[in-house]
Amino acid sequence: SQTIHQWPATLVQPVGSPLSLECTVEGTSNPNLYWYRQAAGRGLQLLFYSVGIGQISSEVPQNLSASRPQDRQFILSSKKLLLSDSGFYLCAWETGTSVRNEQFFGPGTRLTVL
Amino acid sequence: RKEVEQDPGPFNVPEGATVAFNCTYSNSASQSFFWYRQDCRKEPKLLMSVYSSGNEDGRFTAQLNRASQYISLLIRDSKLSDSATYLCVVNRGSTLGRLYFGRGTQLTVWP
């Protein structure tokens, strides 16, 4: 069966510090991968998605970036964090090419920027 | 207009009650519809996919009205464990896998 991992689970970082969040998927090949952010009391915002190694599409211009160095690995980064980057970061995967496919979420990383 | 709109609630119901949530979406090209459940400080988990005119899974029934761009979720015989936030999710039509999420409807079931 497929599983998705994210780490770290929680993170407290000062403003201006760098960020690296990792997501890995097991039990599937060539998944579509997604990074979302959920701010307190708000809905999920799509940040990046990837349909393959090295292929990244950005939804919202910001100080974050994403990379996909391996088929089942997706990384979210920042060179300098802002207070507004605080939130719950969720990685999701989806298989196949049908528009009907469901997305499945990892456990998330809760980031607090101070 | 937001892509997906839901009544945020909260809905507070006793055990055994029947409760219904509504959701409207703005993109007429949307083809896939889902309900996710999110517990406090946890990730969203897929509850149901919604197909054609609707479907049922145990105590849960989802309905889709494409003409009105409206989706509903009915929960019968509510359990304490049903307490969560329910997210209405709609895809963007032709754009592969990209989803619009509603802000969620909060449900509390009390004993």
C-alpha cells in the first residue's frame, strides 16, 4: 500500500532563517506531488505541484521554492522565512492521469516563524 | 466569487442525529468532486468521492447537482467520532489534479 511521509512534524524558526521540508512517498511510481499550506482558520492553498522529476509548477509567487530530485521525493524550501510563512504545510500525492483521481495527504509539518 | 463555498458552521448535533452540509462551486468545467474530513491539527483524509448524481457509503450520502453546481453530504445516525471539519473539494476541470478546497464545515457531535 502507498504511504506518504513528511518531516519534521513541527518546526519553530526565526524570521530570516532558511527552511527545508521533505516529503517522500512509498508504494507508487511516478506520482503527481503537491505542496499545500493551510494558515490558521483558512482553507488549503496550493503552493507547488510536480508531475515528474525536476518538473515544478508554482501557483503563488512567494519566497518559497520546491524541488523534486527523485521520483518519490518532494522538497519545499526557503532562503529567508517571513512571519507570514507560518502555517500547516501538507504534501499530497496522486496517481495516474485521470482528472478523477483523489489526492492523499501526508501528516503535515506545522511551522511557526517567530 | 470563491471557487468553493461552504457554510462554516459550527454544527452542533446530538448523537444519532442526521446532519447535512452544503457546498457550491463556481467552475462549470469541474469534473471531480470529493468530501474530505479533517480532524483538529491533522491532515485532511478522503471521506468520499462523489460520482454522477451521488453515492452512498454506510451512514454517509453525497449528492451532486451539476446544473446548480451544488454538492451535499448527509450524515445519518451521527457518532461522537464524526466530530471534525468536512471539506468540500472540486477539481479545476481540464487541469490535471488541481483541486479547489472549501474552507470546511465544522461538526461537533455531543453525547
